[in-house]
Amino acid sequence: MLGATATSTALWLQPPFNFTNGNSVPKIGLLTKSLKSRPQLSHLRFSLYESSRRQAHFPEVSASSSSSAINAEYVEEPATKEKFQTSLSLPGCSNSLMLFGTGYREKVFAIIGVKVYAAGLYLNQSITSQLNAWQGQPVDVIQGNSSLFKTIYQSPSEKSLQIILVRDVDGKTFWDALDEAISPRIKAPTPEDDAALSTFRSVFQNRSLKKGTVIFLTWLDPSKLLVFVSFQGLPSAEDATIESVNVASALFDVFFGDSPVSPTLKASVADGVSKVLK
């Protein structure tokens, strides 16, 4: 679902799965032989190469003046139609954060793409002062420049990833897929890393995540991550605090490394950064 391995090899997960969806997409789960002539599904494959052509219509922003991205109340992620506030004040953050881009996560079964969630990255706008080396660079250069995204991550300023589920999903399935993406990125886990992953896991185990559930993954700094799960509106308090440099770094790499699980999100953030640095 959410995650993928650090390599470009597609990730296969075995059933059962507890994903459900709306009327337009078939239910995905443990499939058994039908008495009628319906096709059987035995595997669910995660796409690591989803086209990033459909990006959010992200308002142009400027580092030197008030802009439509700041004044507009929402930005709509076009593939899922989910709306993201253009600025947020989150628990634990000392300043409001600005939306820099949105995208979506899609799983592919055979040739059918099934959207699982929309996501948006929020940054403290002060980050732009640390990105002057990329000023004037085209979007494709920014998107392909791993050092830029490392600079964003390593900045002590706060940042947050908002995830909005667009279908129901079992919490264990959500975590298992996330763990499949994070763990291979930690080459030599320490006891601190294992404890952090256990805490992270406990947030989602035995929990049903319904369509519309909002998850915030908020980096207060490169070593401290707050996890929020909200079923209605913005969260008021964190569900867990993750204190591990390796876990926090691996999680950011899942979305903004060289093999991101949502290429549309990374491309949209690159576009947002490019506009800010003009």
C-alpha cells in the first residue's frame, strides 16, 4: 500500500487485504474462486513508476510577497479531488507551515490503478533561505536533485506530510506496507531504531482507518517525528512521538528519495519549490 522497497523492484504483498472502496472500483481483499466466471486476483502490486503528469494546480508563490498560495484557502489534488489547506498550524510546531505540493499514492493490480491516498507536504517558509543555491533552476533539475531534498530534510525547521485516505484500509495493512518501505532503508538498526519502529507500529495496529482519515507525519527536527491520526478535522494531540534519526530519515526518503512511492507528490513539491525560488 503505502510503502515500497528502496530498489526499483515492484513490491508484491500477499492477501488478505482489507481495502474497500467506492462504487466505481472493485473491492480488493482476499479473493477466492467464484462460482460465476469472474476473474481471480492473486497478487497486489505496488507501482513505483506511476506517471507524474497529473499534478496539483498549485498556486504560484513568491518568497518576497504575499501570494495566491498563501491567500487561497485550499489547493485541490486533481487525481483524488482531495482538498489541502494552503497553510496549517499543527500541534508541536512553533510556526504555521505552508503547502508546497500535493500528489497521490496508487497501487496497481494488473492494469487497474487503485488510488489509496492523497498527500501534501507542508514546510516552514523559512526553508527557502537555505535553498538559494537552486534559485532559477528548472523544475526537472530540482526534482532530480537529491541534495536539495536532503537539505530540506536536514533543515532544523519543522515540516509535515499530510495523508488523506481515499478508501478504507486496515491499520495493520497500512503499517506493514509502511514498514516494508522504511526498514530496508535502515542498514544497521540500533535498539533505538527498533524501539521507535515498535512505537510507530502501535499507532496503527488493531485500528480501522476509514476513508477520509487524516494522518500527519510531522518532523520537528531530523531526529524527532510526531504521528497524528485524526478521523475528523485537524488533530489536537499526537498519537506517538518517534525519536530516531534513522527512522525519521528513512520515512522522508520513502516519499522524497530517488525512488519515491508517490512520484506525483515529489514532482509537485519540486514545482512548488521552483516557484518560490523564482
